[in-house]
Amino acid sequence: MTETCAPLTLGGGWRAWTALAVQFVATIALVLALPAFVVWQAWSEAEALRAEWTVTGPPCETVGEPAEWATNHGKGPRTFSYGGASFTRQFAAVSCAVVPEAWWWPRDSYTVCMFNNPGAVTVGAVDGPVTFQPPRGQRATVTVRHGQATCIVGGRFNI
């Protein structure tokens, strides 16, 4: 008797090929879902950070010398550095963040600091020092973008 070999097949005809195609499509979908999730996560985090640290309001007054009420006569000013700029304040608590310019390539960023009642804030940046004096008892948000400092009266920082 002679042996005969049947050709190799998946067996079952079109159903086996359909199952194989479904598995292939599912694998490709999972492989593409991970980078899509990472991109979505980077975008949502950058947008949330920008929304949290963007403040609208009137600009702070820029002064050459702070008013007497805006300085602490008992203690000297407090200076700290953050994000490549130095900040000097007379009073207040402060909270700062580095906010990305664009979500897809977060190499470029800017610095935002919120003060709850600074009296006066002197910012030393690339463009040179500038002193801001928000109204007495008001919050202030200072942004340093591309070496230029700006100040807005207001913010969400409160202690």
C-alpha cells in the first residue's frame, strides 16, 4: 500500500482564514492603540497644565521702586530662582510651574508663578529686572516667556 499525503491546510475552509484575519486585525489595532494613547495622554496633560496656569485680568503696575506699603520693613525681601528667572517678593506664598509651549514637542516651555499677596515682585529675566506692584492685597500671576516677564492681577493661588 502506498502512503498519500494530504496538502497542508488550516482545515475548516473559509472559517479558519476568517479567524486568522480577525486575529491579525486585532493585533494591529492593539499595536497602534498604545502610541495613540501616549499621544492623547501627552496632549491632555499639556492642555490641562496650560488651562490651570493661564490667568486673565488687568496687567500689574510696573514701577521703578515699590511703594512703602509694598515692602516689609521688619524683614528683607525673599528671593528664589525658578525656570531660569529670579523672583524677589516682599510677602506672600508662591506656587510655580513650567508650562509647555506645545504638547507635541515639549522642549519649549515658559515659567508661571502665582503669588497670593506679594506686595511687589521683582523678576530678573533675560530682558533685565522688572518690578511689578499689584494692588494691595491682590493676587498676582507672573509669566516669564522667551525671557520677557509679564504680570496679571489675579490668579487661583490662595493660602
